[in-house]
Amino acid sequence: MTSVEVTDRVVGSSSAAPRTGGSEALLTINAGSSSIKFALFDADDLDRRLAGQIEGLGNAPSFRAHDLRSGRSEHNAWDASYGPRTHREALSWIIDWLEGHESGLQVAAVGHRVVHGGLHFTTPVLLDAHVVEQLAALNALAPLHQPHNLAGITAARDTFRDVPQVACLDTGFHRAQPFVNDTFALPRSLYDEGVRRYGFHGLSYEYIAGRLLDLYPLHAAGRVIVAHLGNGASMCAVRDGQSVASTMGFSALDGLPMGTRCGQVDPGVLLYLMQNKAMDAEAISNLLYRQSGLKGLSGGLSNDMRVLEASESREAGDAIDYFVFRIKREMGGLAAALEGLDAVVFTGGIGENSKLVRQRVLQGMEWLGIELDDARNRAGEVVISTDRSRVLALRLATDEEAMIARHTRRLALPVLAGQAADRAGS
Ligand code: AMP
């Protein structure tokens, strides 16, 4: 493939007809550090048309997309020095591709995943220049995620002028947590200025809470632990659909070990690194975010659970052991926070796909009322506990994009109706 021409374009913003017709779409964008994931939904019924991503931005970018209606997939990789280099270029390439793929594409609204809403944004919010500014002011709280989310927003707002756009916050679901799970035992002034346990993966937890309500309403009204185990990993205690406690804290580093992130670590270790190894903030940040977790523990072998499971090395085994141990330990703590347990849900790439991790986490958890059904777990069924297990154990796919689409539709519809009324009146 060759490089991509980048132009400023206005897409779907100047139609004279009200944008509520059947061919209109909602676009969701999840801009990460080196990737942009996107999905296109029918604006009317939120049926997903397609999903895809550009990954490897800044290195060796590649594109893949899957059309859910035709079942066809597309995959392109660029030669080393070609391809989109920035989020803006990547988004522009995605729009070009979407327009080629979907004839007469009309994007009615755009929804964005934003990792941090700070203290102010507890629910999804319509984007305008002021909100973008407020979200940018939170960059320091999530330096490795928030600026990329905002790069995606800026690129989309430049491209889809006049199209309502919505920010969906990963922290929002947890904001009503009680003080004891919201704070650290640090001087009160730090809490007041926002040094708090925000918790993340909120869109995933919100989606799972909704799924549980559909599938098992009695359990959904009770005490549930959701384990979102992916490249990023955290766990959340949910009571009656509300977040009560979570393992991630101020940053997306705390709690469980992750692909390359450390999870819980004694702050004394950081002092040691600064005082005895002359490591500065950048070096420590690199260590904690990129060199630790499964990758660090496996001696640099991999951050991918599939690779670790297939490896016979002692370090790979140690990494899985630690991962499993921390999940079990947190499960005990979260059950205590809930004062009991009615259901456990595994989700995320590892939670959904690794029979081994689910089996090892639930082994020996009978004291908590969980009895694993090995055959169901191996078969990848939704219910993986036995019929006589007091606690229901489930394996559910998460869908953050669907959650973004729902929020976006809800907030964008009144704006679209207002725009249509203005056009009719003018
Ligand atoms: P996520 O961040 O939720 O997309 O999860 C990505 C992670 O899921 C990958 O890094 C893998 O470690 C893990 N994963 C995906 N498929 C499998 C599988 N079949 N077995 C074990 N782990 C898997």
C-alpha cells in the first residue's frame, strides 16, 4: 500500500434532510496509544454493521475490519514508511475506507471512549470546545491514555463538523463508590484536589451489569464480582448494578497485574528506585506501564496470555501463577466489601477465552460458595458453575462499543431533532 493523502473534509454535516433515516449510522471511536478502534451502528436500532481498527500507529500500521452483515473481513498492512502516522491521519483513512465501503454513508453522531472524566464528568457528555478543554485538563491524571483519546476527538470533530459527538467516560461507573473505596490514607487535601481511586473499565462493567440484568435479574440485583481480564485488567464489586469497589485506583496501574502494567505495588519500591537507582519519573513510568505485569514476570517473554500458556518456561508459569493468585486475593477482598457474593462474571480477552485462568481462579473457592463445573468451563459455556453452586459463575463477552453507541444515541437524538427542526424552520 502507499501513503494516504490527508485532507480536511466535512462528512455528513450538510444534509438538508433530517438525519434520522434508516441508512444513517453512529460511529464509535476508541483511540488508544497506537491504535484507533471503530465500529459503525445503525442509528435507528443500534444494529452493528461493522467493526475494525488501525493498529501499530507510529510503527508498522495495519488495518483490519469485519463486516458483520456480509461476514467478510479486510486486512491491510502498510510498508514500513507508509501508512497513517498520526491519529488524525488514521481517522481520515478510516473515514475514506468507510465511505468506499458504505455507499451514501451518513454519520449521524460519533461516540468516543475517554478514559478519564475526573471528578466533574460522571456520566457521558456531549462534546463542545469547553468540554474538550476540561477533558484535556485531565491529561495529567492519565498521561498514557487521555491525550490519545483527545487526539481522536479532535480529529473527529474536525472531520464531522456539526455532527453531535459524545464522550463516554471509563471512570463514570465508579464515581458513586463510597468514600472508603474512593480515597487513599493520604492527607485530606490531596483527596480534595482529586487524588482519588477513580477505577476504570467502567464501560465494560456497565455493559456486563446490563447483560446480567437481562439474563439473571435476581443475581443482578444482588452482589456481583466482575473480573475484566484483558491486556488491561481490573475487578469490580457491583451491588444492584452499582459499583461499590474496584481494584484500579488513581491510575490504570493499580490492582491486578496486566499485560505490561504492574498492578498493585508497594509505593516504597518507587522510592527505592528513585533513591538508589536514580530513576526519574519517565523511567519509572516506562517500567510500571510497559515493562512489568505478565511481560515483566515472564522475563520479557510476552504480555499475551496465549503465549504464556503455550510456554514451558518457569518464568511463564510464574507469571500465570501470580496473575491467578492476585485475582483470587482480590475476589476475597471484593466479596468482603460486598458482605457476600451471589455471582462472579469473567470477561475481557483472557476472562472470555482462557479456560485455564478461569479454572485456576475458581479452583478452591468453594469456601466462597463457588463450585466450578469443569466440563462447562472447558466447553466455554456461559454458566461455568455447577447447578448446586451457591454462587453463579459466568463467562460473558463484554462490548464497550455497544455501550458507547447506546450513550451516544441517547445524547445525540435531541440534538439531531433540534437541528432538523431548525432546518425545517429556516
Ligand atoms: P483484551 O485486551 O480484552 O482484548 O484482551 C487481550 C488479551 O486476551 C490478549 O493479550 C491475550 O492475552 C488474551 N487472550 C485472547 N485470546 C485468548 C485465549 N484463547 N487464551 C488465553 N488468552 C487469550
